[in-house]
Amino acid sequence: MAADPLIRLRGVAKTYGQGATAFQALKGVDLEIAKGDFVAVMGPSGSGKSTTMNILGCLDVPSTGEFLFRGVHVEHLDRDERALLRRKYLGFVFQGFNLLARTTALENVELPLLYRGDPARERRATALAALDKVGLKPWWDHTPAELSGGQQQRVAIARAIVTNPDVLLADEPTGNLDSERSIEIMQLLTDLNRTSGITVLMVTHEPDMAAFANTIVHFKDGLVERIERRH
């Protein structure tokens, strides 16, 4: 018997605004994501992919429909419960890195552990291990200004995985990088997916970056247009 999917969307719709100015960003999305999959989400601007990722990241809620995460109906959770779910199960990587400029790589990676209330010694050891996973342990004391774009994104990925999340949500993670650094980051995400079993959900406009994924979900006009299984 097949295992239940980690994530399941059923008839998810999202409308912004009311009346004549209402805009329906999602029109009834059905999607299942298996634990341990590497999923690329693609589609033109306005196709609904970013809205879907915001819902999957518990940053937004559906107007109608069901969102199940590990069997829990997320659409029934309140803001605080969604924040707890985010903190415990999700990691985020952004196009712009979003690192604190005046703090070291280690301090940036420690941040989610600080919010969680972990003791200082434990935070440091866990953060160093995460930096080691992304190949940046020797650079632990460098600030973002002392790191290349690719290294900054590696720090951002270390920060995203330091809490050992179930899911890593990456929004255009190679958007600010040249092609060589982009491939390095994609190889790192692939390796984390395979060795740590972390489920990766990535928005990208670039077909050559999407090609690293096992599954490609194509959005169009607020719906899933098609799903491509690659591996």
C-alpha cells in the first residue's frame, strides 16, 4: 500500500479582494507531494505558483479547499498554530539570500535556533554542523560581505536546514547567481534531498534548474496544468 502523501491540496482556491475587484489567484488546485520528493514548480507570472508556495509555506491560507500536511488540516489552524508548524517542519531559502549583514555566517545560521530557545553551546554545534553540510564550515566567522553570492546562498541553505525540517521551500534559489554557481547550488539541494531525505519544493523560471528535480509541476491560469515525473 502506498504511503499517504506528505502534502495534499484538494480543490484549493485563493481569491484576493472582494466584489468587482476580486482576483482569483488559484481556481481549484489538486496536488500531492510525497515525502522525500524533489519538486520544481514552474509557470508564467500570474499562474498561481507563488500563491501555492505561500500556502504550502503556511504564510497564507486557502479561501476554500483543503491543505493537509502530515495528515493535519492546515486550513483549520490559527495563525499561531501555523507559525509553530512553520518553525518545526519548514525551512525557507530565498532568491535574495536574506542574511543579516553585520553578523557572521555562524550567527546567521544560529538564528532559527535562537528563536527556538536552544542553549548557546548547542546552537553553535548544530549551526557548525549545518555549515559543514553545505561545505562552508571554514568560513563560519565571515560576514556576508566577505562571501561570494554562491557562498551566501549556501549560508542561507544551512540556516534553512539547521532545524532539521521535513520540507525545504526554495523560491528562485539560483535567481541571483551565475550559471556555474547555480549548478553548484542545485547539486547541493539534490544532495541534501538524497542524503537527508528532506523534501524540496522549489519555484524556478529556469528549465535547466528544474531538470534537477524528480517532479515538475507546471502551473497555468491558477491551476496545475500538468505534472512531469522525471525519475
